[in-house]
Amino acid sequence: MNDESRSRRPRDVAASRRTLLAALGAGVGAGALGLPGPAAAAGPGTWTNPTRGTLTSGYKTPSRPGHLGWDVAAAQGTPVYAAAAGTVRDIRTGSYPGDQTSGPLPGRTGNSVHLNHVDSFFTYYGHLHRVLVSPGQQISCGQLIGLMGTTGNSTGPHLHFEIHRPRLTSTDPRVFLANRGISLGSTAPLGSTGWPSVSGGTGWVQRTIQYLLRGRGVSVVVDGYFGPGTASAVRTFQSGRGLHADGLVGPITWTALILPVQQGSSGDGVRAAQTALNARGAALLVDGAFGAVSAAAARSFQSANGLLADGQVGPLTWSVLV
């Protein structure tokens, strides 16, 4: 969870996570995806980072002079937010990896969203896994508009992001946002929430992932180190679920990986929940048995975070927990 999310009221965080969970699961009808909190309060001249990830291909590089935006790479399903308030000009859906058809702007950018803003600005978001808005919809700054993907002419999950003023007169989005105090790919987007993207490192989140993988029947060493062995195990799990097998545990992989836990549950899913609860201040024995003490720790965590305190670790509790 980013620092901005921690500063928001617990119930706002929970509400935002419900929006993202719905988008990642059964899907949400167009027009039902406004986020609460800071995003809704942003003024008409406010800009924000559209997503978080690693900057890859840049704006009009010598090798790609026709590349009119920046690419920001992260796990498939990473949330993508509107960089400013405006209106959905047009969208494209139904694309797939390798699709050669152009989107609303020239280029084979797959599923995409094109937004109108004040002062003749336009922004463009390409290669989306899923589009979560509809043409003509009014959008607030920082509103969730799609999920990162690899549709169209793409070799891996990333967001292709462009800024224009006027239409088809592009500007370097990294410089444009930097002039407004925003680091493309790094600064926390307004209204951002959701699952962390994990592809390496050492710690309790990595250990939690390893327990969940074992709970899902994938062989992996539980040592808290996300190295090549764990990445391989993640790819095995992703392949078995029909997901993009990139070895990155992002929002879509998280929602497939988590296991529901309640009093009476046992096994590695319980060990994962106990590990995460301990990282959040509990002092549980990680024994794989979710008894009364573990359920009480879950209720305490839920109460502190504005969640229904039922002692059951379901999707919403998991999303706040990690």
C-alpha cells in the first residue's frame, strides 16, 4: 500500500478497494467506477500520475521517432487512472495480444482509452487488459479507467501513455508531468489503491505469496525470498489459471492466488494469513490452524481498518492486509 493510501481514512481505502476488486473480478458496468477521497476533490487543472511501474520505451527516441508517448511496465492488471479530469472521447475494446488494428489514435495499441481535458488537452492510454469506462462518460482526476495489459502490438504488460495539445500534437508526457511535480511511473496516483505488484525482494509479503502458492498446490520453498524459484512457481500458477505468465504477482494474480480463511481453516492458506497478520501487529504462532486466537486477530485488524469485523479473511480483507 502506498503512503498516500495510508493517509486516507480507513473506510475510504476499503471503498476504493471494493471498486478495484469488482473490476478485477466479475467486472463493473460503465459509469460505476468513480473513486472516493482525493480523486473526487481534484480541481479541473489538477494532474496525476496515471499508473506506477518501470519506465521503458521513451518519447520519440532515436530508435523509435514515431513513439509519441512513454511506456510504463508493471504486472498485468495494474490499475490505470485518469491523469486529469475530463470526458471519455472514445475507447477501443476487444483487442488481443498481437492485434494489428489501430486504436482511436494511430498505432496498434490494443484496448485503449482517449480522454478530453480542459484547455484542449488530450490523454491516451493504450495496451489495456480491460477498459472500465464508456464514451461520453465524465471522469475525475485519478479515477480508475482501466487495467494494464498487453493487448495490441506489445511484448509484455505495460501502459502506453500520451499527452496531446491539441489532438495529434504530442508532448513528452514525462516532461509535462515533471513540470507539475509528478514523476511518471513513480509518484502515487490520486485515488490509487489495490494490490501490490511483487516480482522480487525479501520479506513477509514474499513469504505470504510462497505460502499461498503452496496452498494452491504449487511446490515452492517458503523462505521469504522472491528469487528465480519463486518466480518460476508463480509462472506455473499463472499458466495453470490461464493468466499472463510473467512471474509478477500483480492485482490479477493476487485475486486468483488468495485463499479464504475462517475459524476452523487449516493449511498453508492459514499460514499465509497468520504471516500477514503478524506483519500488521499480531503475535500469532504460524501453525496453519486458524483458531479462536487467529480469528480474534483478524477481527482486530478489520476493526482498525474500517472493515466488517467477522474474523474471516476474504478478498477485501486480503487486499487491505497485503
